[in-house]
Amino acid sequence: MAVLEITGLRKSYRNPEGETRLIVSVDHFALDSGAQIALEGASGSGKTTFLNLIAGIVKPDAGSVVLGGVDLARLSESKRDRMRAKALGCVYQSFNLLQGYTALENVILAMSFGAGRDRAFASALLDRVGLSHRLSYYPRQLSVGQQRVAVARALANRPKLVLADEPTGNLDAALADETLALLRETCVEQQAALLLVSHDRDILARFERVENFHVLNRNVRPEGFPPLAVAS
């Protein structure tokens, strides 16, 4: 059963010269419940915009993004926000943790926008990622442990789908392997599908299914358009 199904998705932007350029043009893409897929593509190829469309952060010009049976493109902005909080988890390259909050508070705060705060489950998630002894630590005190908090936060609302945008891009090879393994294992445990985008060949080699985003995106070449910043 598909947790995500995309049909006829289109998104264009206007560049500084006033020209309208097509950034995303995906005829069809589907992801089954519990599946794990990597999207391969160069920086600036439109992958982040594609994730933003899936997350409902950006509204498409045309097409549908059906998540758990609900077409996000047909929802109001407030309803898209609620749907994103309840059904999606996100892991970013920069982690986007709130620096003034502890590890536990970062996870609990994510729950506030979804099903509701559950301190016991938040603690259990942090225990699962090896941070049971650092619940009261702030991100600046965790150093490389920040990515573990980001993984726990992404699963805080028991999402149907986790989106990971270059989640190992700022890590050395050993830590990248560890983070990827942790992310994949916890998604399996929580029965969440995973869609990860990367241009790192070592990361891509660890996935059984890898899609070439350039081909999926109908060979669109959006040079000159930097990817949109992903909201936290």
C-alpha cells in the first residue's frame, strides 16, 4: 500500500532576470508503507524543492501529492501544517535543533505540533538513539550527538513517512555511516517509510532502491535556482 503517491507534479519559479523556469516536473512517484528509497541528484537539481512539495511547505502549480490518502495540494495552509506535523518526520543536513532547549525538550516540542506531548515516549526515543544519559543536555553540549536528537525528533509523532535531506552531509565518513544506520533502523522499528536525498555515492550504495532524480524529474535542468531553504 502506498503511503505517498505523486501524480503530474509541477513547480516553477521566476529567476532574477524575470524568466519563469520549471524546477520540478514529476509525472509519477510512489512510496510504499515502510519502504526506504534514496534519491540521487546533484546539488541544485531540485531535490529539496521536491521534498518541500511532498512536505506541503511549498504548494505545487499543478498535480497531486497524496500522503496517507490525503491530497496535500487540496488542503489550506493551516491544514497542511497540521498534516505535516502528524504524518511526516524530517531530518536535515544542519539538524535545525532549537539551541535554547534540551535534547528532551526538542523532541517534546515536536510532539506539541502533532499528537501531543508524551514525555515517556520522547525519553524512550532518545534512549533508543543512545542519549538516555543526556536528556538535559543542550545541542551545543552534544556536539556530534545532535544528529541523534534530530533522528529522535523526526520520529516523535510516529510519522508515516520520514524525509531526509542530505542528513549526513556535514559528517565525516564514520559518523555518516553510523547516522544512516541509526536512521534506517529506527524507521523500520517505527514502521515509517524513508525517502532520503543525497549525492554521496557511499550513502546511496547502502540502499536497495535508488532513483535518479534527474530522470524522475523529466530531465529538468533548473540551473541558476538555488534550492529552497527547508523550514524547521
